[in-house]
Amino acid sequence: GEYVLFMKRGPTPMYPKDAVACLAMLDVGNGHRVLECGTGSGALTLFLSRAVGNAGHVFTFEEREDHLKKAKKNISKWIDLQNRLYSESWKPNITFYPHSPCIMDHFDGILDSVRIE
């Protein structure tokens, strides 16, 4: 959780204590499919990715290209670091969308949680 305190950001990130509260209120768990509207710097996206685990998936939307680019870079650095430090690899479980969501266009099935900024 400390990583988000030091990552590059444009938008204000969700800090660890707030992210934990958000995950608890959303009741996000292993295997869930989560829609996040507003990727921002990617801080909460990382927490969501970890919470849903390898069996779940995070679909995240960001309208601002500069924020999306920064978030992708932050998340990529984090995943690379995790995969170097730990024997269990972090599987890619995040899909980025560079626009606002139209649920009918992107999802087949049920979402377990939706987080809108």
C-alpha cells in the first residue's frame, strides 16, 4: 500500500487508508468483476486488482489521456516490482478503457461492484 504514496501522479490518488475503507464498503473479493469509472493515477485500481485476485478482473475507464497514460505506467511499474520480489506472479487482470463506459458495449455478464468517482 505504501507504493501509492510515492508514485507519479497528476490527479489526487486514493491513499491506502481510504482505499481499504472503499474496498470494505464495496465488499470486493477474490474472483469479482469490478467496474471503476475514473482511473486517475491508478492507486485504487491497484488495490482493486489485488482484491479481485487472479480469478477476478477490473475494468477501468478514464477520459483524460494524460491520466490514463500515467496510471498505466504506475501500475506496470508496480506489477513488475511485485513479480520480481515474490514467487507468485501477478497476472494481468486490468482492462483499461480511454473513454466513458457504456456498459452494454463492453460487458457480457454480471459485475460484482461498481466504483464511480
